[in-house]
Amino acid sequence: MSHEILPRYEIRQSYQWNYDHAPDPIDSDQVSVVGEYQICGLPIESPLAVAAGPLLNGRWVLYYASLGFDVLTYKTVRTEYRDCYPMPNLLPVPDHPLHSSSQSLTAESQMAGSWAISFGMPSKLPDIWQADVEWTRRQLDPQKRLAVSVVATVQPDWTLQEVAKDYARCARWAVDAGADLIEINLSCPNVSTCDGQLYQQPEDARVVAEAVKEAISETPLLAKIGFVPDDTRALALLSELADSVDAMIMVNGISARILDAEGGSCFGGEYRGVGGLAIFDRCVDQVSRFRKLVSEHQFPTEIVGCGGVATADDVLAMLDAGALAVQIATAAMIDPALGLTLRRELNRRRTGCESRNNRSS
């Protein structure tokens, strides 16, 4: 099948439509990436990962596994059903660098490389996603790693301990279903409940991480965080999470207010997370800053880079900054063949040749 016509997420269709119309895996000769890679002690064939978001269900996981990615993150699940926000869920915005969370951006009619994201972390009922995760892990190549992103479904009267308990329950269910890694989402830019801002409250984040780690035992735990503007706050967060979290994923979008062509507010005037090319510079800088602090203070925490990665240069920049793996979402949704392209390009940069893997996915 030509890469130019590979199926992809249809942004003009609903979340449910895309859930129901997941593509089938393709046959592809995946180029073996030269080097040795691992995530939280688990060997992987390349540093290429899909971030939480594009992989709505197991069929989407298998599709992107066939397209060159080695760590596949099942989109965030909950302990109860949660509907998706109304459309538009993905709204194109300019690609020029987004430097702060207080900017306003004007939506564009055509997608280039960045968009505002508005899903609200929907989730199927636990019985549905648990069965799907179990099926997915059975179908997935044993050398591929299945991560499951989890979040609490916060109720108005809940204490922090109840929030932590719900995170832990969801994580345990995901492990029981077959997850190789658990990702706790501490940083959704598109929700107003406390779970979306936990990374900004380091002591609260520690309570959640400790509860989850106790629940999942030896399964690796990753925490996804948002934009941290300075080293003081970065060190505070690392200090609280280092004993419970095996890796930190950064950055889960940068918030902005989105305007329409007439200057009116989109999304009811609420901020939305921006993903794609517009945030790359800030994200790779944050990876570098966190990695430096990890080294200086001898924290046992790994760093996974995320945010705006679209080319082999971007992947190498994240790795050079200190990331052990690199998550991609927006660029892989725009170009599903990106993983296959990146594998070839990474080899060219490092060896000047390609090494073919006999395994086809």
C-alpha cells in the first residue's frame, strides 16, 4: 500500500467514528535501528514511541505497531465511562513557536504541523477497555511494548487520597489486562479538575504516584507532565516523584487560548493544549533541563521526550538532550508512515546504510 494513502485519524469525523474505523495493520519491512535501546529496563528495538492520544483502541495500537513504532501507548482510560468533548477535537493552529501558556492563537483552516487538542480524556467502560487491552497484548509482537495511560475520574467531594486510590485502581486493572508499562497522566491541559494539574503540585503528585506504584508493584511506572518553566519547580517535582516513578514523560502540550478568524473564542474561551511543531523547542529544552537535574542530584529517573517531534533531527535532538525514548503523536497522525521513515533516516545518520529486519509486521 502506498504511504500516501495510508489511513489516518479523520479530524472531521467524531471520536467515536474514528474508534469504530481503526485501520488494519499493514505488511512492512521494518528497518532495524542500529543501537541498543530500553525503556524502564525493558529492551526495545528503537526509541520510537506513540504518545497517549492517537491509539484509541487495540486496532489502532496494532496499526501503528506495523508502522515502525516500538512503544505503543493505549489512549488514557478510566475506572468509569467518560464521553468525548464535542467537536472540533483537533483544530489546526500556526506552527510558529509557542513560548508561554498565556498566548492566544488564531485557528487555521488547513493543518500544517500543529493543532489545539480537545478530547477531554474520554474512556470506554472498564470491562470494554480491559478486554481490549488483553486482546491487544496477545496480538502484539512480543518485542513491542504496550503502555496504558490512566487517569482518575475525580468527583467534586473527593479528597486527594480518593483521587490517588482511583488512579491506583485503574492502573491495577490495566496491569491485570496485560500492560507492560503504566503511564499516569498528571497533566492534561484540557480539563479543569485537579488531575489535570497534579504535576504543578509536587507533594500531591507524590501521593498519587506512591499509591499507583504500590498497586502495580514491579510494573514500570511513567508520569506524564506538562510544561515546567523553571528549574526550581522542576527540582521540586523530581524530588517528590523520584522514589516512585521510573520515568517522566515531557511535555504534554502547552496551553493556549484559541481564537477564530473573527477574534472570537473557541472552546468556550477555555484554554486548550497545543501539540505539534509549535511546541518542539520548549519541549526539547525541558528534557535537557530535567536531564541535567537528574544527573546533578543522582535521581534514578529516566526521561522520555515528547512534544512536536516530526523528523529524525527532532528525534536525535531529544536523545541528545537526555531522553531514552521519544513519544510522537501529532506528526504520526498527520503521516502514519512516519515511524518507517524515521527508522530509515536514523540509520542513515548513524551508519550511512540500512539494515533490514527479517520480521514483517
